[in-house]
Amino acid sequence: MTPIEFAQKYGFSVVNEGSGGCRDIEGAYCCDLLSLVMGRAKENDAFVTVMANINTIAVAVLADVACVILCEGIHFDEACVARANQQEVCILETEEPAFSVALKLGKELALC
């Protein structure tokens, strides 16, 4: 399932499509400590977080995740969205807490 398909199925906002229409989500990584994400998130994971700063975009690129899912109704500012656009990072947003998003990803990916 691509990030865009996931967003459509669950009613998440697509803030920046990036490469989200042509990559499949293969796993999930939930964390707000960016140094951990850099070392532990896997390629094509959905990165679930509440961290909405420019470093989140940089870490998403370094970890080569399929998308960033920003939870709890938090939004990236215009500079972050512009950087995500430049780097082709898919950004999804939702009002839901990270735990609910993780459960949905687990269900969709048969992880639990």
C-alpha cells in the first residue's frame, strides 16, 4: 500500500505527495527522538511522529522512509513543506494519536 492509498483509506491529509504515490509502505517506525529514527527506521517505513521541524524532513531523507505521518493535529510550517517538496518526501497529517496510526499500519501491513 502506498502512503497516498493509506491516507485515502483512513482520511489523512496529504500535505506533500512527494514520492508517496509510487512507493509502498513496508513497515512502521514510531518515534520522536530523531537520532533514534536515523539509526533505526528502515527504508520504506512509515515514520510516525509529532516532531514538526525541518530536521524531521532531513531525517526522513536520510532514513529513506516512504512517508512521514504527523499526528495529533500538528502541522509542518511552510518552510518544512517546501523542503519536503524539494526532497520528494511524502507528508501525511492526522488528528489521531501515534498509537492509533501505528495500529492502522500494523493491520494494513499484517505486522500484528
